[in-house]
Amino acid sequence: MSGRLAGKKALITGGAQGLGLAFGKRFIEEGAQVVLTDIQGGKVKEAADEIGAAAGLQHDVTSPEDWASVGARANATMNGISILIHNAGIGSFGDIETETLEAYRKVMAVDTDSVFIGTQACMPFLKETQPASIVVISSVAGIKAQSSFLAYNTAKAAVAMMSKSIAVHCAKRKYDINCNSVHPVFTKTPIIEPMVGMKATREEGEAALSKYIPMKRLGEPEEVASMVTYLASDEARFVTGSAFTIDGGMTAQ
Ligand SMILES: NC(=O)c1ccc[n+]([C@@H]2O[C@H](COP(=O)([O-])OP(=O)(O)OC[C@H]3O[C@@H](n4cnc5c(N)ncnc54)[C@H](O)[C@@H]3O)[C@@H](O)[C@H]2O)c1
């Protein structure tokens, strides 16, 4: 299929690598204009040039000032914003006894506060460009707890509920803007490298993570891109306030 996002104008955070970059590539293949943003300014500019995005912008998603300028620039560059993908995210290893307040606050700022600040900043553009879609990249960690993911569990559960609140608000106001969360399991991007690296070889590292997944393999970024493309397209206009797992069966058990 192609052209499923024809005429769409997408702002994707965390687009320098990993999932955000995979979404950008797929969206362009499906006919959208794309602006990638990332805290790694040089890298996101290169990534944007490589995939033919309209721009690659330096952007700290925890900063309201950055959101104000990036939102306005993306809107001016694409003549609107009709897809907003909250993808930038970080993790932290720590349980209730070992996690530091500093690390906890950082994870909450990047993974959760950013969705509040960024959606609020972009609402005028989304309303102007509707039909529009907001997709929040949460995690299976927003559904299932692991003792050493205290901050990440908390942040990813919070954004799933925030997505529902945004969805219901838009529906009540009769905005044609849907909002959904996506919950991937371990997927092959740089974020899992510290966990893969805990074993002697890459094969053993990936096998150790896969053992928690009924399908016994890791996710591919392109698989998550397929789900996000659907949610960002007009095929999903009646789909809002929902949480979509893509996890090889992990949350089914
Ligand atoms: N890969 C997985 O296994 C997996 C599973 C579930 C959920 N997720 C989520 O998917 C999203 C994308 O992660 P990924 O796997 O591509 O990881 P990644 O580390 O490759 O990419 C995350 C990107 O976010 C950027 N970023 C970090 N802090 C930022 C900030 N303050 N402002 C702007 N950009 C910032 C990074 O520079 C990086 O390019 C994250 O929200 C992550 O929590 C990933």
C-alpha cells in the first residue's frame, strides 16, 4: 500500500534514530511531509536529510520554549501539523529503594511532562489542520510492572491515561483529532543496548530479553511503524482513547 498518509503533515519527536526515524521513513513512503525533532540536533538534521524529511530540528521535549519554537517552525515549514507523534523517551534502572529523585524526575520530564507541554503547544496547529492524529509512544512498561523500572513504569502508565484524557476532550469539543497510545515490547533500537550488553554476546543478550515474550523474539521498528501509520491515517478516524500493545503476546499472559 502507499499514499495512506497523502497530504498529512507530521511532527515526530525523538526522530534522530530508532523508532522515531523508522516512523519518519514510513510516513514519507506513505505520502506525508515530515519534520523530525530530537535533542541530538546534528544527528536529527542528518537523519532528516537522509530520508527526505522537510526539516530536522534541535528540540528538547522537556522545554516549553523549545516546543513553542519547534511547533511554529514545523507548522510554517509544512503549512500545518496534522500528525503529532510523541516518541522521544528515556529509561532508567532503579527500584523503589535505589532510584534517585533526580533520575525519577528526569524520566517523568522527558516521557510524561513532554506529552502535556507538547500537545498543549501544538493544539492550535492540530485544530487548524484537522482531521489530525496524536500518537503517544508508551510501552508495555506502562501496563506491566518490573521492579527495576520504577520511574519508566510510572511515566509510561501516566502518558497512556493522559492520551485518553486528551482523546475525550477532543471528542467532546467535536474536534476531528484522535489520540491513542502505543505500547511496544523490547524492539531493536539503541534504547535496549544497555540491556542487550549485560550478556557476553548480542545473541545471548537478545535471547535474555526475548524469554519474557511468548513469541520469543524482539520487535522490529518497522512493525511498530505499521501500527503507528494506521493510527496516524484517516483509516483510524473512529479510533480514539485506546491503548495498542505490540508485544508478541507479552501482556496477554
Ligand atoms: N525500543 C524499545 O524496546 C521500546 C519499547 C517500548 C517503548 N519504547 C519507547 O519508544 C520511544 C522511542 O525509543 P527508541 O526505542 O527509538 O529509543 P532511542 O533511544 O533509540 O530513541 C529515543 C530518542 O529520543 C531522543 N531524546 C531523548 N531525550 C530527549 C529530549 N529531552 N528531547 C528530545 N529528544 C530526546 C534521543 O536522542 C533519541 O534519539 C521511547 O519513548 C521509548 O520509551 C521503546
